[in-house]
Amino acid sequence: AVVSTQSTGEQDDITMRYGGIVNCGMKTLETLVFDNAALKELPVDPISENVPRQVKEACFSRVDPTPSASPSTVVYSTSAMRLLDLPESELQREEFPSYLCGSKNIPGAEYAAHCYCGHQFGYFSGQLGDGATLYIGEVLN
């Protein structure tokens, strides 16, 4: 094994190369610590029924993710995942795409669809939020 210290400017990483990268203090998807402050601080839809409708006076609607039959990882960013203290070995786990697509729930995560509005095709579309992208939670590290 070769151990080296690399300075990234903000954080010093100890890298051990022996069949993968191991970083001190790294987590797994199951050990992430969630705060989910947005769901505590911003209005959440009191109606739990998940049907198409106008959501009044709320930023989020709580939802249960719809599982995917055969999820796969197309691409990932190791630098973005490092912000969550997740090592590359965690991103290469067979079940990694299942956690991010909703087939498996991440412990501590709180899933919600974000209500938003905007322009589509040159016209103001009013309220949108089809749940294609979900709030999973906010990780403390």
C-alpha cells in the first residue's frame, strides 16, 4: 500500500491506494447524518395524497419515491460526492443507483417534491413540480 497526503486547499486528504481509495472520516450512504432543515424551515404541503393538483402555500410536498426496476449509474462526480464525505468506492457499490433513484430509502432522508414555477417554451407555465427531481435531504458533515 502507498499512503500519501494531498493538500486540496481547504482540506487535507489521506489517500491509501490498495484496491481503491480510502479516506479518513468517509461515510457510507447508510451512515450519512441528515438535518433536512428545508423541510423544517419552509412550508410543507399538509395534504399527503400524491395526485396532480395545485399545491397552495407550500414549497414541498412529501412523497414516497417510485422504485425503478433496473436502475444504473450513468455518471457521477467524485468531487461532489466528496462534499458529502462519500468515497468513490461507495459510488461504485452495486446498490448505489437504487438509493438515488428511490428503490431503496437512505436512512434519515426525507423525500419531497419541490413546488416551483417558471417559463417553458416561451410562456409562463405557472406551478410546476412533477417529482422528476426529488429533495432527498440535507447532509451534515
